[in-house]
Amino acid sequence: MSVHAPILVIAIPLLGGFAVPILARIHRTVRDLWVVLIACVVAAGVGYVAAQVFSQGIWVYVLGAKTPQETRVSAGFPIRIMLTVDAMSAFMGLIAGILALAAFPFAVRFIPEEEGKTLALALGLLLLAGIAGMAYTGDLFNFFVFLEVTSIAACGLIGFRTWTSRAPEAAFKTMLLYSVSGLLFLLGIAFLYGEYGALNLAYISAQLRGSMVDRIALALFLSGLLMKVAAAPVHFWAPDAYGEAPAAKTLLLVVNTQVSLYGLWRILFTLYGGKLDAGVGWLVISMGLLTMAVAALMAIGQTDLGRLVAYGAVSQIGYMLLGVGVGLVSLTSRADYGLVAMKGGIFHMLNDALTVGLLFLCVGAVEWVKGTRDLRELGGLGHQLPAVALCFLLASLALAGIPPLNGFASKIMIYEGSFRLSPILTALAVLASILLLAVFARAFQGVFLGPRTEITGRIHWVFLFSMGVLAVGIMVLGLVPGFFVEQVVAPAAEALWRGRALYLAAILGG
Amino acid sequence: MTVVVRTIARVLLPLSLVFGGYVVMHGHLTPGGGFQGGAVAASGLAMVVVAFGADRLAKKKGLLSVLESLGGVAFAALGFLGLGLTFFANVLAKTGGLFGNPVPYGPNPGDLNTAGTLPLMNWAVGFKVLAGLGAVVLLFALFGGEHDR
């Protein structure tokens, strides 16, 4: 079975998601155990795939062939759907696995039965399947299909609380943006398919001429994916979406955003590797700066804890765009600082997943005990929920990039790389971090400090377990970042930086 | 709705279900397939909802939900069937058994008993789409509110 691991990571949550409504009819406990089991299997699967890929190089899996390695038909042309897992894909899979491990046990306890828990769990598993598919696929059209799978599942989760007025509005907004971004992406694929007659990412990349049509397709890919990652001018769906979805499921929405970001890296570095104008890198950098500045400024005025954390999450996307954008600008000159900035940007994806994930779990816990997320009504929860307060403080400091936590470890690499390109970039990034620190300090003070207030619910130990998983991750990554940067982040960054030839060779042969 | 509409719905429901089934059945030979056939069959359900009102069908929601899940599970399970070779490998084709005839060459009317797991997947998708679209139409009709009618 182990030779099928990449596809099983996608297929098992798909099967598991479809089976959830049937199992719910047998018994609710069976369903809950099943969902947690599937999440554990997926986490183990991505861990195994990552271990294999980091030690033995790119793992290609061909669907429907006689053997998983049969990449080409006799004409010498890749036509089948292929999964191509390189170090970057495996890294993305790891992020999804860790957050699934934290999100599903939390969700099983957190979502009330009468609110349609069965459907939320089923949609969550389908979202996980789509995320794993986007991370592992080596086929452009397949990527689009999984993009749509995640879009539909995500919109279902965002509009989940149909009886409130804000959730359907958020879902509608998100669905509009996701549909437009999906269609732009599809149109880009159509351009490339018309020109090269293929959908395999490696094959198109090898054939790519850099013609006008290719540039138009690139513009479509960029605009589609930047919408989906919530970059600045089109970020407005994200705070609504993150704020309104059930807290445990917001973790998966965060991973969904990051896997779209991964798709952007894949397009820029692998598909268009070496054929990009230098301006594209500066475009990515400026989008990054705009995103972090706008989101940090918007966070100041928020009165809803969920939306405040969501703006924090959006601003972190800006740091990733900045880091990898610096890498993209210096790609042609092969300057060392470009690779440092890229490592920082990619490391920040993992750190952001952990910190933002933990913040949303804290928001969920606060909502659980108080029934509201309005900052004007909250206060004094530190007396009753010391563990949650500690987690929130830890994650806030990590998000703002305070040493010795993980956010600092990746941000310092981004600062270091971008400083060599232009000190102005670094100054703006530091400024946004300071703003975020102020915002989150205020939020912490408002929610957890002050006189004791009445609470209506009790924290379940499963909540603390999920938070603990992420909190331990934050501290470990912050205290010994060197080990993870060497073993996990560096191969992922190298796979984008110089790995294009290997990626192509894995599919097309030497 | 009026007697005319109800009578015609009674006549057309079996027709649309059979035609939907036909489109699914011949998905591997002619244009169409699981999604299209399922949508055709679901249009029959929509007609019943319009003619007889959603309230009489409200109890069937659970059935549709189970049918949809079964369709999804069956599709994924058929993918797992190929795991001896690779995921989604067509293990039933050319084995002589169910849908296992070799595909005839040259001009021919088409052999239904070919293509291995593909027709089975078409059926899985067909049931999923029938149940899914049917449930969507039914829910819209149930929760649409008075002013929408």
C-alpha cells in the first residue's frame, strides 16, 4: 500500500467525507471517531510522503496506469493524470496534515449537533481532500478541479450558520470571488491548452516559449490565484469568511489560502521558470507590502475578535508574498539573499498556519464560553481560562514576530533577504509587524484582562489538546528553528529555486 | 397545480427517469454520461416538485441524502478497486466479465458490455447527481417562502 501513499492521502478523506452522512445514521459516536481517524490517517500519510520525498527526491504517481511510474504513453507524451510530489508539495502537505490533526478533534467537540454537525464534518473532509489534491497534483487541469473542490467545500463551511445574517453574506461574497478566480484560472489553462495541446504541468513548462499568449495566461493565473490568497485589493472576502466559519473549520480555510499560495509559487517558479519578466517579482513584492499594510491598518478598527484575528491572518499572507517575491526578483541573478528570503517566506507559511490556527482556536474557545466575540462585551476571561489566555498571548507574540517564537524565526529571514534588495521593503514590513503587535496586545487586554465576568460554558479537554498541539509546534519551531529550516524548509525552497529541471525530468525523463 | 399539469407530470416522470438512465448507461459509448444522465433524471424530480408541491416529498430528503452519499462512496470505492495496479486503474476492462468485452474495431453499433469500471463510475455519478440536484430543488421549494411562489 505504501507505494500508493500520495493518492491515498487524497482519496481517503474523499471517501471518508462521502461516508460521513451514512455513518451518522448508524451512530453519532461512530461518525465522530471515523472523522478523527481519517484526519489521523491523512496526517500519517502526508508525514510518510514527506519523509520519502525529502530522502529520495520527487515522487511521481500516475493514475490509471499499469504501474505508478509509467509517466508516458508509447508516443512519448504524458497524457494521464499525475501526482508529482516534490519537496515543496510535501511541505505543503505537512502543513495540511498538522492543521487537520488539530482541527478535526476540535470540530467534533465544538460544532453543536443541532447546527448540522454531520454536514460540517463531511465538508471539512472534502476540503481536506481538495487541499491535499492541490498540493500533490502535477497536472494543471487537475489543479483547477481541486481548486473548485476546495472552493465549494469552503463556501459551504463559511455559510454554515445560515440562521445568522452575516454568514450567508460572507459565503456569497466568498463564492463570488472564488468563482471568478476559478474561472480566470480555467481561462489561463485554456490558453495554454490551445497553444501546446497538453495539460501536464511539466510538459507545458518544457514547451513554454514565452509568447504573448503565455503572458496573457500568466496574467490570468496570477489574478486568479491572488484573489484566492486574499492579496490586498481583493482581500475583503477573507475577514468575513474566517470570521463567520465555525472556528475549528477556519483552520482548514487558512490552509486552503496557503495551498493557493503554493499554487502561485508552482506557476511562477516551475511552470514559468526562467521565462518571467523581472517586473513580475516586483509585482508580487508590491502586492505583499500592500496586503500587510492594508490588513494591519484594517485590524485596528475591528470590534469583532474573529475579524480582528482574520485581518492578522491576511497580513501574514503579505509576508509570504514579500519573501518569495524577493526570491523571484533575484532569481535571474541567483543572488544568495534571494534564497534566504524565499526560505523565510516558505517557513512563514508553516509558522503562520500554526499561529493563526491557534488564534482561531482561542477565538472558538472564547465564543464557546461567552457566546459572543464582540470585544466590547468581552473581558476578564483570564481568570477562568488561563490556558486559553496563555495560548492567545503566545500566538499573538508569534504572529507579531517576537523572539524566541516561530514568527520571529521566519520573519528575520524575510527581513534579512529583503534588506539586501531594498531596505525600504524591510522597514515597511517591520512597521506592519509593530502595528499588529499593538492590535493584538489591545485584543488580549480587552478579552482576557480586567475584572472577572460570568461565563456560560466549560472548556473541554479536547479543545486544550488541539491548542496544545499547535502551541507546542510554535514553541519548538521558535526555539530550534535551525533544524527545521535545514531539514524541511531548505529542500522546499530549493525545489522552487533550482528544482525546475528535476521536476521536468521526473515526468519527461532525462 | 392543475389536473393537466399533474397528469402530464405522471406521464413524463417515468420517461425522464428512463431517458436519464439511458444517458448514464450509454455514457461510455455516446455523448452524455453520469452527470448528464443524472441531471436529466433530476429534472423529472423537479417536475414532480412543481406539479405536486414540495411538502408531499419532504419526507424523501433523508433518502436523497443517503443516495447521494452512496454514489460518492461508490465512486471513490471504484477508484480503490484499481489499487492492485494504480488508483483508478481499469481492472475490469477486457477481462470478459462485467463490462469486460474488448472494444470492437471498425464501424459498429457499439458494444454496451465494454469499458470496465467506467460504466460503473457513470452509475455512481449518475445517482449522486440525481440525488444531489433533486435535494437542491426540493430544499429550494421547501424553504423558498411564500413570496417566492
